[in-house]
Amino acid sequence: MDGVPRVPEQRRPGSAQDAAEPAAALRFGVLGPVRAWRGEEQLATGSPQQRALLAALLLREGRTATAAELIDALWGEEPPSQALAALRTYASRLRKILDAGVLVSESGGYAVRGLPEGALDLGVAQELAAEAEKARSAGDLCHAREVLARALAQWDGEVLAGVPGPYAEAQRVRLEEWRLQLLESRLDMDLEQGCHAEAVSELTALTAEHPLRERLRELLMLALYRSGRQAEALAVYADTRRLLADELGVDPRPGLKELQQRILQADPALAEPSAPAAEPAAVPVRPAQLPATVPDFTGRASFVSELGEVLASADGRVMAVSALAGIGGVGKTTLAVHVAHQARSAFPDGQLYVDLQGAGPRAAEPETVLGSFLRALGTADSAIPDSLEERAALYRSVLDGRRVLVLLDNARDAAQVRPLLPGTEGCAALVTSRVRMVDLAGAHLVDLDVMSPDEALSLFTKIVGEERVASERKAALDVVAACGFLPLAIRIAASRLAARRTWTVSVLAAKLADERRRLDELQAGDLAVKATFELGYGAMDPAQARAFRLLGLADGPDISLAAAAAVLDLPVDETEDLLEALVDTSLLESAAPGRYRYHDLVRLYARACAERDEQPPSEREAALSRLLDFYLATTAQVYAIEHPGDRLTDDLEPTRYPGLSFDEGTAALDWLYTEAGQLLACVRQAAGTERLRRAVDLLWAAKDLTESGANSHQYEMTARATCEATRAAGHERAEGRARTVLSDVLLVSGRIQPAEQEARVAMELAGSAQDATAVSWVANNRGLICLHESRFADGKVFFDQALEGLRAAGNRPFEATVLGNLSRAHLGMGNIAKAVEMAQHGLAVHTEIGRTVRLANGHFALGVALTRAGRYTEALSQFSDALGIFNDHRQRLWEGVTHFRIAEVHAADRRPSQAAQHAEQALALGCIGGDRMQGNVLTLLGRSLSALGQADRARACWREALSLYEQNGAGEANSVRALLSSATAA
């Protein structure tokens, strides 16, 4: 970093310090108050002038300062008459504090010598800054950013705080300027890594604090533009131009003008980061996700050459896409993985892989896949947007300038694939699917048929062994012909023969020749695969065959070992042995340690076997019932850990099969979020069965999924499915609960009118079914709906109804939560003191129970009440406590809305810079309340920016808020129109 003073190691050869380090080394700080420590003990550094002397000596890098220089540093042009005597007194006192030989007298002056490496915070910052610069020059932005953040962490408030004298003042200015340069460099790297949303919040605060610093304004414009907020980016330029003209009488510098023009022209190169996003502690920058290629890959030479040529052309094309189509089991994935591995050297920036589950009942959603890809490419969770379009745009931006190969396996159709294509020069995509993707524009289509007889025989020989096949070539040809020349079928048959040394090839051929051992419709493509599965299935012992049949019944992308044990009603160890045996037959895949999955066709075959062979037939229903019991019992325990004392779990449908136990909350939450897709699939699968009521209760117990923002779309779709299923089945109690859950989901997303409709129906159903638990829940929901609609008196009626039921049930935690909600109703009616009292009462109950996510709700409610009471310091303390707990419990949307409330406090207390910063953080995280709450955040952000003199950007925020309000029919639209009207008039 140019112009930065160096503080070299202050050790002289031959000193006592070289012989032996002190037991507790001295450390000093100047990037904040001037302080000294011996080990962990802070030393008293004396009066301000004494600290000024110490600072002057530390900043001279071990060089001697004359008495005259030190007097000038401490007092400037008007020193006291006894300045020299005072200087000597300060030096004498410092010697008594410091180690012997550290402060030395020399040539009528003083110096600090013999300090160990890292003893001065400024020196540490300089070393780290140099390391960061080196890493950045080498292209390692991830490491550079992390090291630079450590350098900036050395600052602890104002440099040389409280130290008098002209020298200290000059150093303060110089070191603050250096800090800002480092900060700009780190923010520049943030943008290079694609962390735009996070950067906007920090840059908003920094531009308010340093309004004339054009580099910060430039970075803010770029961050806003890359976040899709073009109007705000241009507004920042307009605000900057006006400010510079008013304050300095100058125009913006050329770089800022050029950026404005590029934004106006929507320069494509501007919209993309120059390097991929990365999180150093979490994910690699260069993903290597390709599955292992098979060692006995055989044949397909023309396809390998053809696909290799297409991938090699990626460097000169916008995008190289090859789509492989063919029936299940024909070897599409094996070929694609083999070709991808051969092409790895042409894609040095990584390879992405996903199984899109297109042949299954529920294909992978593109937005979910994009989230996984962005994380693999290093994008922080907080920087990943919600919508499919925004994720796809960010994905393409992250890949720009990189050479990455994307393997999209088992695609359903072109619509599923399109958002996942890189779209930039140098990248390529390989797609496998059962359907020909003729509607995938620009794709190189490859139709993969069965193997030729020679290729099939070669594959069979590689697996079985040359010696066994050579003498029985005709029998071997009969085997591969009976397999329909399908690679998957050949591999299973050959593996079976290889595992049985006493069998000859002729024995296997004879078994395949027996048509009674093959399905009648062997001539149909897919049925050829089933016939081969019959071979493997017939070779299983009874326990393996039972496991194969029953595990295939469960929906979901995969299944955990513990869940599989529930399906089979066996101990975990015995279950693992069975599953690993199935893996050995290639009829089951090990997706990860402790997780298993079927190939989609194998799953269908397993289900057919269960329908045909499982006796008694009721065992199929029993297996799925045990799985549902397992998920419900385990989810209920997670809920109990997250919400101790809540009586909801007492009123769930009973289970016969036990669930897992957890020692602490982190493991419980890990399980819930890992199993979310599986348990939601289990709920959907129960529609139309006797398991439906338990399925609804499982969905209810897993409600934390929707408030966290995780799996929100799947959760809502599942809730809607259960509403329809319970209505069709005439389960009044279950339908009431299902609609209560759906009203929860709609409330979280800010869809107030649909939430009200569902809540009304839920209230009627729950009341008719005498379901007191659901009545209390839905009454609380209806109260919250009233708060959104400013019907505070009505809200109080509903909250009182909820409290009555909860008190009768002894549900104190939920009672405390409703008290917090009731506090907000009192706020709306102007009963401020009563609102604070209610919120304090609720928080007291939560505090008594312990540090749970509900405790965060208690702090949040009290913070809202204290804000209205004008007790801003206390409110900020409550919100800070809430924020920490929400973060610990992975409630991202609640974190966002808490930042919004903190922004409200700062705005009310006339701190617009801090208000804008927290409003930006709320936008980056998302909030409970969906688009409507986003409109509220943008409105507040606009007010804060207007107070900071950034009128153009404020108007851009208000216009965006108005658009959101109008789309949702929100009454707040009128107040925003008034803001825009007054801003225009001004």
C-alpha cells in the first residue's frame, strides 16, 4: 500500500531480548486509544501527554527522537516553560511501567527498542495489508479479502484517541486515510467476488460518513447496479454531482462520469463481477463435483469424440451445450461423466454436477439447484436472491470470465434446464435426459442407443474377466442379447456372475433364456431394464429383497439410514448391512455417508415388486406409516428443543415408532434442514391415506422451516396439497390444522388477504372440531392479520381469544409470544405504557424458559414497544439481543425484519446513516412479510437517504416501494406517492 509507514521489527542483535523472551511480552496499541499490555494485563500509561510521548516513540519505528522533536510533537509551537523537565518526567514514568531496556535514552533523546514481532497493532496491520496485496496480485482474491479484513480489524475506534498535540493530530489524519484506502480495497474485492448485496449496506453508511469521497460513491453505484437497482445507482451519481458542485464547486471525476455512462448504456461487462464469489471458510472457489468415472468404461468411441469436440469449441462460442437423450439404463450418465472427466483440463475453473431427478415424480426445482451451484461457486447464503430469475442472473454473472463445465444429469425437459445454462463464452454444459431436447436452442443433440454387440460383450468381459468369457463366447453373446444390450442391465448381470465363481457363463445364459424369469413385455425399451433388475432381485436373500421392496415405497430424493431403519422396522446396524449389500448389487446408490437413493427406474421396479410380492399387502402401508411416525416423532423433538415448554407437541397425533434424540439444538436444526425435502415428500405422499392426519401434524411441527426462509416454496405447495386432501377426505380437524399452517405461510410471505381467507376457514373448522390448540393458533394469526391491516382493536380481540385458550392449556411459551403481539395492538391503539408492560411481561416468561428462538421474539416485541415510547437506547439493546438469537437459530427472515426495526430506531433518533445501513441489511437478508415488508424497508431507506442529502437515490427507493405496494394493493402506496410528490416539488 503506497505511502504507508513501515514498522519493522524493533529488535537489535545482541540484546537481552534475543537471549530469552519475557514470560509475558509487551504489546502496544495506537490504532485506537494508546494502550500497553504485558501479556493479558493492561498497563496504566498515564496522563494524555505521557501517552502522547509513548505514541510518538512507537510511531518512529525504533528511531531516536530528539528532545526538541518530542517537545514539538507534544506541544507544538507553544510549549510550556518547563517542557524539557516534563518530558523527562514522562519518560521516567514510562520506564517504570515498561520492561527494562525498552525505553532507552540516546543522544539527548529517546527511543523504543527491543519489541518482539507483532508487538504493535500498526505493524500487524501493515504486514497483513502487504500480504493481502501480494495475494491479490497473485489472483487469490478470496485470501486477500480475508487477510485485509484482519488488517482492518486492528483498528479500535479513533486513532490515538484522547492524545493531544500536533503530531498526534497529523498521525490521526494520515492513518485514517490509510484505513479508508484499505477499506475501499476490501470493498472493491467484495464486488469482484460478487458480494454486491452485502456491500451496499456498508457503502451506504460509509458514503453518509464520508460524503465527498468519490471512490466510495463509485463503489456504491457499482454495487447497486449489480444488485439490479439501476435507478438507485444513477441517483447516487446525481446526488454526488449536486453535492460536489454545492460544496466544492467541481464536477465528479472522470471515472465516476464514465461509470454513469456505462450504467445508462447497460454495459453487459459492467453487470458481472470479474471473479467468482467465494466464502473462504465455507466452500471452494473451484468446484469439482463430477462423480467418479467407471474404471471399465467401454465403447462409445464415436460419441466420446463427438462430444469432446463440442466441449473443445467452448472457448470460441457463447456457450457449448450437448444434450444426450435415451431410455433409462442406456448409459447416458456414464458417458457424460466420462466425457466430462476427459475435458476437465479445458475447464480449469471447475465442474458442477447435479442430478435433476427428471424421471421421478418431483423433479429438482431450478431455483434450488441454482442456490446449490452458487454456494459451490463461493457465493454467501446472504447474497443469494430468492427468485429464479435473480438467481439465474447472478449465476451467469458469477460464471462470466470463467471456464466451467456444468453437467446437468437426468433432466426432465428444456424448461428445467434453461435457467441452469451458463450462457457465457468459455463455459459448457452437458445435459442428459430421457427426452430429446429439440426445444433447447443451440444445443448439440445426441441420441444414445443401446450398445453394439461388440461393445456390450467388451463391457461384460471387463467385469467378468477375460478367462471366463473366452471359452464361452456364444453364451456371453446370449447374455448381453438377453439384457437388450443395455449397459445398466449388462453391468448388473455381469456383476452377479463375477460374484459367483462356481457359475459358468452358460448357467447365466440359461437363466436369462427362461422367459418365465423375464417380464412378458421384454420387447419394450424400459421393460428391458426391468427384466435385468429381475435378475438382481431374484438373487437376493429374503431380508435383502424385503428391504429393496419397502425402501422403494418412500418418496423423496434420498433416504437417511435412520429413516430407512424405520421403514424396515430394524435396528440401524442391521439396516446398514442390508443397504450396503444392496449397494453392492448396484440396485441402490450411496448418495453420501449414511444416505441412500435409488435410480429412478430401480425405484419404480422396487415398487412393482412390493405390489406383487409384499405379503401381507398391509405391510406396505405399515412401512410408510413407520416412516411417517419416525419423521413426526423426530420433528416433534426438534420443535420441543427449539420451543421448550410449548404444548403443541402434546396435542399432535400419537406415534408408535420412535424418532431420533438430540443432545443439543444445533444437531436438531441440522437434522431438520437436512431432512426438509424428505419429510415434506412424506407429507405429500400421505394425501389420500389413513396417514393424512399425522402428515398434517408433521407439517405443523416443521413450521420453523417457513419462518427461516428455507424450503418456503416446497412447504407452501405441501400445505396446499394437505388442505385439498383433508377437504376431500372430510377430516375436519386435520383440514383446520392444514389451513392454519397455510395461513402461517401466507403471513410470512406478506400475502395478507389470502392469509385472512385461510384463517377464517381454519377458525370455523377448528371450532367445529373442538380443536382448542388450532383455535388458539389461528386466533393469533388473525390478530397478526389485523395488525397488518391497522385494525388494532379487532386484533386485540383475537389475541385475547388466543390467550384464553393458551392459558387454559398451560402453554406459557406461546402465551408469552401472544403477549408480545398484543403489545403491538396496544401500540396501534395509542396505549404505549400498556404495550411496554405487556411486552415486558412476555419477555419475562421467555427469559424464565431459556435462550430459545421464542426469547428472540420476546426481545423483538419489547424493542418495538420501547421504540414507540421513545426509549431508543433500550430498544436497540433489545433488538441486538434478538438478532443474536435469531442468527443462532437460522431464522434469516427474522434477522432481516430485526434489522428493519433497528433502522426505524436510528431514523427516529435522527441517525440517518445508521438507519440506511440497517435498512440495506434488511433488504439483503429478506424479511418476514414478503414484498409488502420490502416496500416498508425501501420507504424507510428512502427517508434516511433523503435526510443524508441523497435525494435522487431516495426517490428511486420510493418508486420501487410504490411499485411493490401497488402490486399488492397495499394502503401504504398513498403515503409513498405523497413522498414522491413532495420530493418532486422540492
